[in-house]
Amino acid sequence: MPLMRSYYQNAWLQRPWLVLLALAAAPVFPAAAQGGTGTHVELIPLPVAGTSDTTTTLPVAVSQVDSGGSFVVEVWAQTDDPQGLSSVSTTIQFTQSVAMVSGVTHTTLFSQLTGSDVDNVAGTIVGLTGSHLSTCADQVGVTPMWGRVAILDMQAIGSGTLVVASADTGLLAFGTAICGVGDLLPSQVTYGSAALTVAGAPIPTVSEWGLVVLTLMLMSAGTVAILRRAPCA
């Protein structure tokens, strides 16, 4: 009966109320006391994804795309904590009547413990997350450097104003964290958003106009032929 003897020999287990008292008296160190208050998540719509996962200057976002066309939204993060980012998590909301998400690509910079629950009906990506599991010497995303977290492949399916916004996940399993420090409080992270116009059907090109004219000419010729064959009254 070695396990039973071990149990009774532990004074803490004999008095569970002592354990509760110790936990209640234990000091709590919130993330706010650990630095990293200047952390940002930004969303940048682009025609196509860039080639680098790091930059000191964010790409210039596009303001308009054509309905039916494809484009991307890049997710970038930055912190003023010198330890750098070890993970970034956010929930994305978008106008589902105007665009849909066709895929999510996690970058090599945040390629571990990835997640993304896409719901095109609700217009959300819940728990978009990625981690950089390496030494803090990497200093990922430390100001003025930005680190690209993920690339959202999107398709314009309607017309109007498309709003894409980031926010805290609200899930305990996911968090934005500073390397060697731990998770940040939601209030310590500034979540960005972007808006762009999805225009109607694009204006036909010169070759497309030629096809339209040819179609109209053929339709007109067919109408004339039918009228000539019609018997006289």
C-alpha cells in the first residue's frame, strides 16, 4: 500500500483547506506588469502576397478590387518589447456578403502550433494563430520590424464596402505572447482593420469589346435573314 502511505504522509493533502488558502494568498502577476504594452496587429489588403515575412515598412494597402477577382489580406504584428513575439493570435471578421476566404497560409515566421477556423457564412476566422518556437535571441517583430503572421486568400463575391477587422480571440487556448514572458492581456494589443471597395463587373478590355461587337453583328445578321425568309402577308 505504498501509495496510500504516501498520501497520508503529505500534510498538505491531509488538510485540503491549506492548499486553497495557499493558492488564494499566492501573488498574481498579470501580463501588464511584464511589459509588451505596445503590441499591434495590422491587416493589409493587397493584389498578391509579398515575398518577405519581415519588413520595417508595411506594404501600401489597395483601396479597391473588382467583384469576382481574387486578392489577399496580410496579417502583420509588431511589439515594443525587446524579447519579441513568440505567438500571435487573433479572430478576423469580414463582410461575408462581399467576400469569402478561400484559404489561409501561415508564414514560416509563425509556422508552429497554427490554427484557423474559417466560417464564410458567419464571416469569421476564429483563432487565427501561429507561434515562433525558437530562442528569444531571434527578437521577432520588435519595433521597427514587423513580422508577417499569415496570408488570407480572399475572393470578391459581391460589390460594396468590404471591412476586415482583427480582434482578441476570446479563447483561453490562444494568445498573443512575448517570448520568455507569456501571454498579453487583450487590452495590451492594438487590433487593426482595413476597408476597401469591391466594384461591380470590370469594364471589358479591347479584345472583349471586339467579341461583344462580333456577337451583336452575328445576332443582327441572323435577324435580317429571318425577316427575309418571312412570307409576305
